[in-house]
Amino acid sequence: MSEIDYGNPDVIVIGAGNAASCSALSARQAGAVNVIMLEVSPEEISGGNGRFTGGGFRFPFGGIDDLVKLMPDLTDEELSRFEFGTYSEDDYFDDMGRTTNYRTDPDLCEILVKQSYPTMLWLRQNGVRFEPTFANSFNIDGKVKFWGGLACVMWGGGPGLMEMEHKACRNAGIKMFYETRARELLIDANGNICGVKVTHKGRTYEIRSKAVILACGGFSSNAEMRSRYLGPGWDLAKVRGSRFNNGDGLRMAMDIGAMSHGHFSGCHACPWDLNATPFGDYKVGDQFQKHSYPLGIMVNARGERFLDEGSDIRIYTYAKFGGIIMQQPGMFAWQIFDAKAIPLLRSEYRIKQITKVTANTLEELVKKLEGVDANACLREIHEFNAAVQVDVPFDPVVRDGRGTVGLKIPKSNWAHRIDTPPFEAYATTCGVTFTFGGLKISTSSEVEDVAGKPIPGLYAAGEVVGGLFYHNYPAGAGLMGGSVFGRIAGQSAAAHAAGRS
């Protein structure tokens, strides 16, 4: 077996997902002559959780002019039909505060909000293409109305994201080394990070550099760490994304005294098909998700509703509802819809790899819900139907106030009686996307030690960073945060490598 020549890099980026790609490209553009990326996975499935994402990016925009700069391919005919509305910085701050119970790190949150649109323009300048977020739209009277402030998605979703970002990195002369696992950070006599120890196909190498950027994800695919930090039972959860996010970046940094930060007992966890693969399937992508629950009801093994399916717009609830499903008996729930809602279901309800039952009567349907108390479930549906405020108009693009009255657990919006056949039900469990706890960084993406001082030469971006999200998050803020802080980490690492920090 021949030796691997990792060269003599100025900056090493650990990871090859969205945050890592932005970090490497930014470092190269900021003057770092030799930048390399180390990826633990094989090349064909590289990209971390970025490859599995739907590709949504959350950023403020004042109207169509801001969006056309990102999506110049939109035609005049499309612009006449598409209604995006606006999404201000204040809206973004409000959403970050509300979804995290106002725990989000104020310094990091401000950078995320203020730098998100400039970072989108930077991505576009580097060959990344965007398209409208059609999954967050409804066609109403010939107009396509987008909602929730999530206007843009990456062209081609997660796979398209990684293809475009990796192409930009290669064009910039950045080398990527696959099946290379970082094991230990190297420190010189003065306490500066001076490289990383890695393994590749059974061999160990020490790669020297002037700066290291950790952008290798959290611990979402590490069952032991999930159980240790998230709590009992989380080792049994399915993993929505990469099998390679084993917490290596966290472990290496904390081994040398880095400060932990953020919500270690929290994670992004969404409703996921009950019989999905243990880890993300590259062919299926994010289509195991089941996110049309606001249009129906969810019941547990006792046949009971256990949450308010319409408490808010989906993009503000899906990342926490998976965790609530985890808390139910047997760690599963069934989503139930009738013929009025079925035409509005998202595309992921039409894939072949799905756990689904259909029936022409409610009595027949509840008997097909495996693991559910059928009699109790039938009573629950009838009680729900009787409580729906049918006199309130239904509007899928806003919180319409069409709720229920008198139920122990209300449904606040988009309530339909489950009374029109045919009926469909989908079995779901919890799919962990990424973990919220991570490393403490400065506003320059420097990793800080337990005394709150920067560790010279060490930077971080993406899911390995803690403090942005607690309990929940607004959809699209994760990818946006990875890009924003990846760009900053690259600039800071390049400056340190050049002796300018």
C-alpha cells in the first residue's frame, strides 16, 4: 500500500459537508495558499448531513429584487405568478428567539442574521444555484404562494448542494482526501494547534499545518453519545443523515480543553418513516420525512392525540415533533388524513419506501394501525371531528385559526374533520438530523478553551458549534449557519496562517 501525500497545508479543514466546503473555499479566497479537506467517508457518499438535506436556506429579503439576485433564471411569467412576500431581519430575530425559548447565543445569532444574505450572494458568486422552495408553497387561484420566510432551496437539494460546493472547491485548487479520519489535534510547545493526526486504511499520519478548522458535524450518528447526552432511548432513534457524524470533532477539541456550549440534551429530530433505514439512504435522501401532519392528526399506541399538530407553521415545529414522538409508547405515531387533505400532502408521501395503510371507513382504518388501540383511536377521531370549527375558513399558507374547541389537546390551525373517504395513515418514528450541543466559538469562529480564551489556530463551523439552537430551530437556519460561520472560519484561519490574526 502506497503512502498518502497530504502535502504541507496552510489550513486543514476536517469534514466535507456544507460548513466544511464554505470554510475551505473561504480560506483559499482569503489567501491561504494550500488548503486541504479531510473526509472520513468514501468519495461517493461524502458531504456529511449536507447530502441528505432538502437544501433550504433561511435569510432576510426585502422582496423579489433580493431574490432575483439569487435566482436570475426566474422567468417573467414565473415572477408574475410567484408571491414570496418579505422576510425581514426582525422576523429572523423573532423566529430565532421564539423557537429557541430565547436561549440562542445573542452574539452568534446576530452574526447569523446579519451575514446570511451577504453569504447567499457569496455562494451564488461561487457557482451555487438556487430555486424557489416549492415544498413551502400552495397554488391558490393561479398564484403560487410561498410561506414561512423560506424562499430559496439549493438546486438539486442536498446532492446538488454538495456537487456544486465541491466543484467550487476543486476549481479553487483545494484537495480533498477521503476515508481519512481525524483522530487527534496536534499542539506545539507554545500551545498552538499545528496539525492533526489521522488514520487512512489502517495507517496513521501526522499532517502539519498552521491552522485547523473543525467542520465535521456533531454526534448525531453516535448511539453512545446520543444516549449519554440526549438521554435514555435516544440510542434507538433512527438517523436522518450521515452515518459518519460520530462526534470526532467534539471529542478532539474537548480533549485539549475546549469549552462545550449549547443544548447538549437537544437535537433536530423530525417525524420519520417507521421502517426507514437506520441511517440516511442516499437514494431516498430526505424523503423518509413526513411533514404534512398539520393537515391531519397524529395518534400514539394508546390511540390518543398527544400534541397540537397545528400549533404553528410546519417549518417551526417539525424539528421538535420527532422528539415528542420518541416519548410516546413504542416510540411511534400514526399520521391520519382523509380525502380532503390527501391532494395537499407533500411529495414524500408518494415514494415507494413508505409505511402506509388505506381504508374506506374509519372502522376499517383504525384496525389497520399496527400497535394502536383501535377502539380508543376511533373514539379519539370522533371526538376530534365534533370539536372542529368548521365555520372558520381554511387557508394553508397562514395560521388560519381553524381549530378545535373543548379538547384536552387542541388543534390550533388547519383542522379538518377526518370524515371523507378514502382515509390514509402513515407510521412514523423519530429521525435525528443533527445535535445542538457543541463547541464554544468566538465571533471570529475561534474555538475557545474552558477559560474563554481562543485556542490559537483552531476554528469551527457547522453542527460542531453549540449555542445557536435550543429545543427547536427555524427551518433553513442550520445550513445558513454552516455557510455563514464556515465563511468566517475560513477567513480567520487564513489570517492566522499568514500571521495576520
